[in-house]
Amino acid sequence: MKLTLKIWRQKNADTKGKLVDYQIDGIEGDMSFLEMLDVLNEQLINKGEEPVAFDHDCREGICGTCSLYINGEAHGPDRLVTTCQLHMRMFNDGDTIHIEPFRATAFPVIKDLVVDRSSFDRIQHAGGFISVNTSGNTIDANAIPINKHDADTAFESATCIGCGACVASCKNSSAMLFVGAKVSQFALLPQGKIEATERVLNMVKQMDEEGFGNCTNTGACEVECPKGISLENIARLNREYLAAGLKG
Amino acid sequence: MSGILNSSIGRKFAMALSAFFLMIFLLQHFAINILSVFSADTFNEASHFMGTFWVVQYVFQPILILGVLFHFVMGMILEIRNRNARKIAYVKNNGSANSTWMSRNMIWTGGAILLFLGLHFYDFWLPEINTKFIEGDMSGTLANGEYRYFEELQHKFVDVWRVALYCLAFVFLALHLLHGFSSAFQSVGANNKYTRGLKGFGKAYAIIIPLGFIFIALYHHFNH
């Protein structure tokens, strides 16, 4: 497969970037998108050029490190996959592929396709936790009976890997799906009830301070989420927040 | 509580509440206007009641104007904040792959409706205020003693360009409602087993009500 790549190159956070064209040949359909970029980088290094910087770690869709806005979509044209799980068979010989970093004021570009997603970490620090005694007499979570539906729904929310595709896809760069999932995974379980009020108020406050936009319910986040986190999480976040606001 | 209203979720909640209010008003407005197709007398009586009953004039009317202004101003505030949340746009963005045109263009369809409201106020609201509160004529009648409302309505829809503008505005209203109806429920946290049915009802509302207004405008244009 022969491809033309239009890749965003940016030296650092303080410089302006631009799309640079690269020609690449010999790409197999079974390769992952990141493997294709590995091939490109090998070529660039052999020519003495600067390789393209991009985020990656587990390469099996569970760590949430890889990103990339490919042909106008977060994680590319396939559904329920991260960029590392995206196969090159999704593209055709002769295609031109646009590759850009996730764009949001709260996700500043560090270099090329690498963005700083530590704003998500700060939202988590603001309330995405429960207090558990770890002094040796910890009670096993399974010892507490939990309604099956609630347990399953909480688990679905907990599958959010925090990759930021929701922010990247949203026309407003809203982080509501991420925060909704992180609030929901605790809101539905007894362990999460104790700090529920402060959690949702603090996480939304931090989300707003980071400069994410407002959710206008376009649903783009749900479609592009590699883990299929649903809009119900945003509705639950709205309910939890409004109830917490009335309480406190 | 003020902290909540200054948050992103609080603003969207307030936006949704004003949207509910405006959607109920739209239904009421349509219910009275459609009377003009079936009976000029009934339409005249309903219009005279709405135009002279003090609760409608001095309580509901100011609330309605404030509701429209709030919806517009809050929409602009949200839009500005949203644009600041992504200062550098994508070179290539495939928005249609994951969302509807209506959901991505609420600010433009809303702006078109606001422009139409300017024309609508010029056509009906300002003359009404002038007649009742400046000239002091609360009778609601013409020189011949008959009610003036039906006559004024038909007179406005003689001009083909005005009818065309009204029809175009109602198309924008339909596009705005096609996303806005279900979006308002999501913003207040309502996403449950009834959501699918509610979305269906919302689509019917978003199409039937504007189509009804278009029908009324065309009916009077061709039957004046």
C-alpha cells in the first residue's frame, strides 16, 4: 500500500506547527496505524531527519496513551478502537491521510502529535477517588452486596481509559463524557456514596478551570469513544451535580 | 447556588429551562394561530383575550421577552466559551461522521430565528404595543366595529416575500428544535428508559409545529 501522509509537525509548545507531506510505501493491511508510523520514523531516522513524535504505550487498547486525529476523527475512521488498534486495512492504496494532534486549549501540544493531557489527571485528583482503609484490615469489595445492574453499569463507566478522544471529537472540546464516566463509576456503588457530593462539585470545578468547553449534546464523544462510554454518563453527571449543588 | 449557575453544567441547565419555557410558549402560540384557519371569529376572540387580559400582558409577556433574551444571551456566552476551548482548529475535521448538522450548528439556526423575531416584532408586536399603549385603543376593533386581529393577520401575509421569509425562518426553527428538544432533556439529566420515546416525540414536535406555522402563512397568502 502506497500512501501520502500529511502530518502535523511542531517543534515545541512555543512554536507554530504545520502539516508536512510524507510519501510511504510497502504498508500492509495487517499493520496497526502506529506500526505504519514506526515504519515512517525508521525511514526518517535513516535519512537523518527528526522522527515524528507521537504518544504510545501498551499498544493493545487499554492504557489510553495513544491519541491522533486521523482524517478528521479521533482514533481514525474505525469504531470502538484506539489508534494502536486501528488497522491499515481501513485505508486504500493511494489514500492521503491527515494526521493531527488532539486539539483543545486544555490539551496543549508538546511536540508534533504529542499533547499534554495532565488536565485529566488534575480532574481526577480533585475527586476521582474513594477513601479506603489500607491498614491491613481492608474489607473485600465483593463482601458488599451490590445490585447486578448497578455493578454492570458502574463497570461500563469504569472502562473509560481517559484517552481524551471525547474532548478531541467534541466541537466544544468538552470533557463531560470523561468526567461523567469517572463520577458515574463511583456514584452507582456504595463505596462512592460517602464523598459523592464533594466529588462531583470538585471535579466539575476543576474541569471548568482547565478550560474545557460546555457540552451541547452533539453525541460525537459517544460515537468516537474507543470504549463505548455512553451519553447516559453525562446525564448522570448533570443529575449528580445539580443534586449536590442543592445539598451543599 | 450561585456557584452552580456559574458552572458549565449550571449554565446548560439554565439554558435548558429557558428552552422548555419557549417550547411551551411556541405550542400555545401555534394553538391560537391555527384557529385563524378554521374560524376568524374564534381567532379574533382568542387574540383579544390574549391581548387585553392583564395576566398575559403584564406577567407572561415580560417573562416571555426575558426568556427569549436570556436564551439568546446565554447561548452567546456558551458559544464564546466553547470557541475559547479550542483556539486552533483542525485542518481536517469530519464532523458529519459522528454528529448531526443540526447539533453542530445551533448557534447559526438560533441566530436565524433571532433575526426572524426582529421581523416578527416589527410586523405584529410593535404595532400592537403602539395601538394599545401609545394610542390607548384597547377595544381591539376597526372603525366598522369588527375585531381587527384576523384582518391584520391576513394583510401581513399578502406580500410574497414576507411569506417566503416566514417559511424560511420556520425551516430554521425546525432544524433548531430537531436537536434542541432532546438536548434540553439531556442537559437536565433526563436520560433513561423513556429517552427513545422522548426523542421520537421531540422529532415530531420539531417538524409538525414549524410545518403548521408554514401552513398558516401559506393559507392566508392564498386566501386573503
